Amino acid sequence: MPLDNWLSATWEANWRSYQYFNLYRLVVAGTFLLLVLFPSALTMRIILPSTSGNLLLLGGYMSAVVAGLLLSVYWREAFNLQLSLQVAVDIVVVNLLMLSAGGIDSGLAVLLFVSLAAASLVGRGRLVLFYAALATLALLGTQIYGTLFRHFDASLVVQAGLISAGFFATAILTRLLGQRVMINENLARQHGIALDNQIRISQRVVERMQDGVLIVDADGRIVRYNPVAQTMLGLPEAAAQLPAALAAALAAWIDGGPESLQFTGFAERRLLARFERTASSDQEVLIFLEDLGRIQERAQQMKLAALGRLTASIAHEIRNPLSAISHAGELLREERRSEVCERLLCILRDNILRLDRIVQDVLLLGRQNNARPEPLALDEFCSAFIEDFVSTEELSPEIFNWQSESGVILCFDRTHLHQILWNLASNALRYSSGGVGAIRLEALAAPDSGRVELHVIDDGPGVPDEVREQLFEPFFTLHHTGSGLGLYIARELCAASGGSLSLGANAPGGHFIITGRNEACQPLEASAERAQN
């Protein structure tokens, strides 16, 4: 597209500049009026006769300027028409004043240069040449009329011609300068719009990030942060100070410390902070916050998603061969063979049972959301569970120490609670002394909160601190014959019934806490929906 067409397509009326132009003209009109009213004190080299015609002319000129100024403020329409009328007024008034003051010798022609330059800066297209032509015709006409009828110096007609050429040069050069200004202004506007759009997009991306982002200045004060960071750190609105732990980590990083740090955020969240410098002139620092719990949960979900894809095939591809191997082993056991064969058959049977238990645990993962909570009286339920457990494991009932408040009700799926307690009791039995009261079951109710806690405690060595964070991860086990799925499945079954399973402080051995509700149980659909969430 040609430059003139492009400028015409992108041109916008510059009312602000036009208003300044009118203010300048108002000052000029006022100055001329003073020159006429006080000729002896202020005329200096400009001689304007103090006639009624000049007073009327300047009064009308000031009225036209004031009217143009008011129109430019309160009626922003027909910009070219308003500008053209005001320039024409300037040309007519200045030429009439020159005619009264003696022609070009008065020096008033310089005022037309200013008017033409201002009009060329804010005007549009070829109108600026029209203004220069109009001023030229008026000036030459005034000078010729003065020469013929006012006895002006005839040689000044040549000077008028030179000044007229200056009108065109001023209009053209100012127009070119105005075009350059318009191009730069338009580019700046486009860049500003693009920058604003980019800022909006970046802001939306940062707001939707699952990680927290903070911008901190060189003095450690918060400049900006996204909603996720506010939630992670529990920051109030318009917070300016970093939490103490994060501020200390930032100071250590600035002094050459590590680029990342784990710390505890709001609501006991385990967070990872990473620091990065920016290229800003204010030496701002970016702080990225990651929720370690969410990262671990995502890793577990990926692991379980892969496990879920294998679950269906395990039932057929592993269980059926296991059944065949187990049956063959039983047939071999019926034959009387040497003691070595008996020992090998025992090893074969034990490993078959272990593989079968792993398969059962894996298949149980697919059925964890089928919870049917019901009100369970823990006195009856736990007494029956202890009797069943000691009978199956061929233990003395005295190994359990059962303590409970009377009438404690737990809203839980009966089968799931039995599976969870069996898993926890088996672990407790494995690590306990096996003596009287080695495994302690305690039921505690909190009527105000509507929660019930069922504690499973053993008298063993307890859970080491270095593995407490990994204890509920799938496939993590401290026992060589374990599958590593028991505690994970127990926690998932608790969640399916709207409860939780947590690890308490060693008391003195392992200490697991089952937490559930004691209010009216929800129907199956609500429970399943809650478990999925």
C-alpha cells in the first residue's frame, strides 16, 4: 500500500494538538488586541493603527478563536472542516493586519508560517498544500493590492513571492515530519497493543499454572504473585513480605546457596521453592513453588494407571498358570518322596501363595470404589475381628488389648474395614514381641467433630523416620515377602468410605490411625462419588 494511502487509512484526528494550536492562536489574538489598545507602550516595531476597523477585526478574530477552541473541546466532529476554517481565518486576519500595518515590512507574515506548520502537523493529506496555496494567494493579493492602491514598495512583491515559496516548503517539510511522527506513533500504538495482549496472555497463563509464581524485588519484597502461590503460602491480599522460611532461603540463595529448597507452607503443605534471576533492570527474582504432595500423587497415579492396565490380564495370564502350578504341586506332595523333595515342594507352595496374594492385592485396587458404608458398632465388630484373626493365625487372644468407649459407632464399609484391620494387624504381629498386649486397638470418638479414630499400635521398634514419607507408596515394603501394596490399598479403602489412614508417632512401636465418620451413613451413590473425588 502506498504511504499516503496507508496514512489515510490509519489517520486519526489529533484533537489534543488542535486544541493547543487554538490556545496559541488565542494568545496571538490577545497580543494583537493589546498592540492596538496600547500602541505607544507595546507596539515596538509592529505598527498597528488603533482604528475601529482593527479593533473590530481583532475582536472578531478572538471570537473565532474562542469558538474554535470550544468546538474542539465539546464537539469533536468534522475535524478537517474545523481546521480548514480556522486556518482560513488566520490567513484572512493576518493579511488584513499586514494591509493595515504596511505590508510585508510589518513582519506579520511570519505568523502564517506558524499556522501553516501547525496545520500541516495535525492536518490530513493534500489539505496542507491547499493551506499553503491559500496563504500564497492571499499574501500576493495583499501585496499587489497594497502596491496599487496603498503605495507599498513594488520591490516587495518579489519578497512576497519568496515568502510564498517558503509557505510551500514549510507545509511540505512539516507534512513529511508529521508523516514520520504518525508512522512512529502508529507503530508505538501497535506495539503497545501487542504488548498489552502479551501481558494479558502471560497473566492468564501464570494464573492458570498449577505451580505458584512470585516476583520479588532486590530488597526481598513481593511485587506480584499468582493465586496458586497465594494459596500455597497463605498470603493475605496485597502481601508485601515473604514468609520467614522462604525469605531465609532467598537470602541464602543470593549468597550462593542452593537454587531450590523444601519447606512447609500453609496448611502443612510440603513445598519446593526454586529461584531464578531475571534480566529486568530492577534485578527482580522469580520464585517458583511446587507442591511436592501433588507431584508425588501424580507419580502414584501414573504408576497405578499403568498397573490398572495390567489388572485385567493378570487375572487370566497369571492366576490360571498359578492354579495349574499349585495343583501340580499338590499332586506331587501326595507321592512319598525324599525329604529334599518335600522341602522344595514347601518352597514352591510358599511362593505360589505369595504370588497369589500379590494378584489378589492388585485385583483389589480395581474394586476399591465399591464402598457401601454402614453404621458399625466397634465393640462388636472389633471383638469379632480379634476372634477371627487369632483363630486364623493360631494366636492367643491375649495378644490383643482392646480399649474403647461404649457405644462408639463408625460409618464404614464392613468388608473394607475388615481388610484394613487385617492388614494393619498382620504388620503389627510381624514387628511386635508377640506377647500379651503386643497389639493394642483403641477406639476414640469426638462428638463435636463427628469423627471416630481407631488406633492400631504394636510394641515393636516402630517405623524409622527415614521411611515414614514412603510408607504408603505402592510397592514400597520393608519385608522381603511383602507385596508393597497392603498399606496403600488400606489407605485407598479408607478414602472410599470417606475416611483416612495416617501414620502416628511411634507409641512405642508402629502407630496407625483409621479416621472415619460417626454420623448417618450416606447412600451408595454419594459414597462412591466421594471416593472418586
